[in-house]
Amino acid sequence: MKILRARAPFYLALALFAGPTVLAAQAASPAVRVVIEESIRDSAGLVTLTVRFKATGVELGAYQGKLEFEPGAFDIVSATSPRGDGTRMVNAADSASGVVRFAGYGLPGFKDDMAMTLVVRPRGTMVAARVRAGLEVAGDVDGVPIAAESFIPAQGTTRTAP
């Protein structure tokens, strides 16, 4: 019994010091967060949605994801992907079902963190559209898959100036 009492402070100290170490190790893990920026409606009533990925602890070399919204919440005026660094694409063929897919591949990585831009004409409020986006698969510049647990989806939008 005396041995357990003598070791108890050691285990307490170990737990106190190990806690921050474990948190630091988790913070260093690769993560890819998706962000949806929403511009304020312009004079024509159009809203621009820009989907971006924010990679930490990894250089993104490939990705595939989707933006989802309530079907019928808005009309898509245009859907574009960035050019000039790798191959990027956007597919709005399933937009009537509330899905727009996006993907990109760039061996040296990407110069820009933008995945796609949609210009939409809302039929109601953007809150009612329940816009969300996330990655389905991603890999680093060496072709190593990034664990799906590292993907942080966007639930809603962040408003920006037009």
C-alpha cells in the first residue's frame, strides 16, 4: 500500500505533463478545413459563394469534395474553378438535387486555396439554403492519402464584402 501512495504523485505529475504534449501532437496532425465565403447580395440580387480549403500540417496535392444545399434554394448563374495551377474542375450537373461537386489535382501543390466559385440567385434567404461543404478524399503532393478524420467540413457560410 505504501508503494502505491509513493507512486501516486508520480502518475499525477506524468498526467499533467503528458496532457499538453498530447495536445501539441494532435495540433501538429494534418488537417484540411473547408470554408465557404458568402458575398453580400449585389444590386442584381446575386450572391457569390467561394469554397476554399485551409490545409495545416500538409501540402495538399489533390482533393475531391462537394457543396450541398437545400434543393431549389437558389439558381446557379455560374460555376467556375481556378486556373493556372494544376487541374481543377467543378460539376454542377446534380445541382437540382442540391449538390455541386469539385475536385483538383496539382503535383507541386496549389498556389491558391480556392476550390470553386458559384454565383447564385437565391430564391429565399441564404440561411434557409443550409449551405455546407466538405471533402470526400484528399492527398498530399507526394500522393499519400490524407485520413478522412482530418477533414473539417464547413457548416454554413462566412460573409464577406462583395
